[in-house]
Amino acid sequence: MPLPLLGKVALGLAVTTAVVMKDGVIEINVQEHHKNGDHVHLFIPATVATWGVQLAPAERMKNHLRHQRENLAIARTALNELEKLPDVDLVDVDSPREHVQVTIKNGNLIVDVDDPGETVHVRLPIRAARKVVEDLEAESPAQT
């Protein structure tokens, strides 16, 4: 492969990666604590979630969103405020059977749950979640 062509391919991959990763990464990690328990660990570009709004069938989306405008506005406002927070523990609950922690760190909402049955870790970029909510608001019809 000629060097200029290789450079163009590398540049194309770099630009594609930058576009896909611009909204951050959603991480989902679930480990079951029983014999033969499953372990699922996913890293999903958050851009995929924003694309999902555009890919959903329009009529079905409108039917589901018809009565959700107020809830979407509340979610958008909450996410806007969460984005302004510094790194902070929002919830930290310890009980004899489980530990639950909800944290804001580096612009991510992180939820960790550890109990005898499983350990769950979810990391969601707040900016991407806000964008999804804004896209859903734009798609939602006015209430009739």
C-alpha cells in the first residue's frame, strides 16, 4: 500500500474514531456471584445512544413520547445540573446485604451496586444522556 494512501486511511480511521467517541463511553459491567454466574462487561460509544433516537421508528417513538414532554424537561434540567457538579458522591448506602453508590466523576454518572447475588457497575456520560433527552424532546409531539 503506498504511503500516501496509508496516511489517508489512518486519518479516516482517526476522524471516524473521534466522531464516534466524542460523547464518551457507556460502561456496563455485571458479575453474578453464583456458581457458573455470568459476567458481562460492555463498552459502548455513547454516540450509539444518540443515534438510537434517530433510528427508532418515528411513529412508534411519537406514540411513546406523546405524554412525556414534562418528564423529559425534568430529566433535561436534572442532567444540566448534574453536569455542573464537581466530582462528588451523591448516594452511598451500606447495609448488611448490599452497598450502593452513585457518584459523579469526570462528567460521568456512575452507579455501583454490590450485593450477594451480583455486582453491577454502570458509567454513563452525563453529556450524552442530556443529548439523548434533548433529541427525544425534539421528537416528541405536543400533547393533544
